[in-house]
Amino acid sequence: MKTLKEYILEAEKNGTAIGHFNISNLETLKGIFEAAKKLGVPVIIGTAEGERNFIGTQQVVALVKSLRQEYDYPIFLNADHTYSFDKVKEAIDAGYDAIIFDATDLSFEDNIKITKQCVDYAKKVNPDILVEAELGFIGSSSKVLNEIPEGVKITEEYLTKPEEAKKFVMETGVDMLAPAIGNIHGMLKGGKDPALNIQRIKEIKGAIGIPMVLHGASGNSPMDVREAIKSGMSIVHINTEIRVAFRKALVKSLQENPDEVAPYKYMKEAVKAVEVVVEDKLKLFNNIV
Ligand SMILES: [Zn+2]
């Protein structure tokens, strides 16, 4: 099987992107995997710190690996938003395929320093482990928002600057970069997030050359996401839309079957709801009509 890096480079070449979907339970993983398998496209499972504290760091590695082996399928695991070197190390030691060190609340210099430490450690353990870093703040929670989160500014002067991105990539040696280009974590009520700055994506891509990752794509229009992919985004993150679909379907199922106590019965519709959202996104990211 090809490595995650090879799949990413292939996507880059094809003008497509690999879907990255977050989980904190087995049911969501099942829904995502069903959708990917149906379309035959590679997929990345993400767990940020809170999510993996819940499902278990070692346990989620075992789950994803079991699918990869049983089905000989390109499904990979990423330690999404990780806020300290210790937590990065824990994920690498547990067997994650990729990690994201998120130091957007540190100074530019400290961000470079600790990111470099994460890169050095990952490559020492296994050169195939990919390290991604963030530059620019886009908010931190995957939920339905009433307004743009505090501290997130999406006017041009606050977006990641190409020259800054170039310096950061050269000094840290990261494999991938997640820039702030008008995207926000979570999605605004009604599902209409502000437009992405496609021009800035192109400029940053031109400056750094390495694959880029679009975070917080829940709530962005399909057209915007396609343009972002064509302009250099090789992985696209979706979390909130899956969470919303799962919860809605679960509530409905519980209401309709008040006497049902078997989780494998009342969770069925929630798994299906995740599958539907993920299939739709994977078609968009992989240009499947
Ligand atoms: Zn993110």
C-alpha cells in the first residue's frame, strides 16, 4: 500500500483532496469508512486532543489499523490539533500516521521552535509520519456558531502571509501547512461561512510548495472548497457537519423508538447519517460526479 504522503502527492497532482473527518466514537468511524469504501478513495480519520482522550489514544490506533488491515484499505489516522510536544509524542508513540502541532497561541518564534522539535521526533521514530503545523488563528471549536469566534479575524491583513509561511516551512521542515485564509473552525448557524480567500491560497502555495490543509471546511460552499483544492489544498477537514448529522439522527431515533435499549439498533440511523454527509464531501473533494 502507498504511504499517506504518496496519496497526498497524488491528490495534489490530480487537483483533488483527501477528506479528513473527526471521530470520538466507533459509530462515526463506521459511517466514514462505509462512505470511503463505497467510493474507493483514501481517507484520513482525525482525533484532536479532546476526541482522543475520550475514545482512547491507543484504542483509536488499533481501530483504524484493523480496518486498514482487514480491508487492505488506505485509511489513515491523524492526531488533529495537538497543543504540546508531550501530547504529540504520545500520539507518535501510539502509532499515528500524522500529527498536527497547533501552537497558534504562541509567538512566531516559539511556534517554530516547538514545531521543529515535533518534526525531529516524528522523523526519528518513522520518516513516514507526517507533521503539519498551523499558521494564523482560525478559532478552536468544531460547533455551530452564532458569530465568528473571538480573536478570529478574516480581513486580508490577518491572514497568513506567504513570506511568513515560507520562513516557517523552511525553518521547521514540516510536511504540510494549515494556513489561515478566511476559514474558521466550526460553522456559522445556517451553514454559510464567509468566503475563502482563494488568491491568498495560491500565493502561499507558490511560496511554500508543500501540500496545504484546509481546516474548518464545514459551512463553506462547495464552489469555494473546489476552488481551494484546485489552488493548493490537498487535505480538507470536516468535523462540525458530521457532529450535527450524528446528533440529529440519534435524537430522532431515540424519540421514535422510546423503548429501544440496544445501542446497535438505535445508533444505526446515526451511522447512516454520518455516511451520507461524508459521501457527499468525498465526492466533492475527489471530483466524483
Ligand atoms: Zn482544525
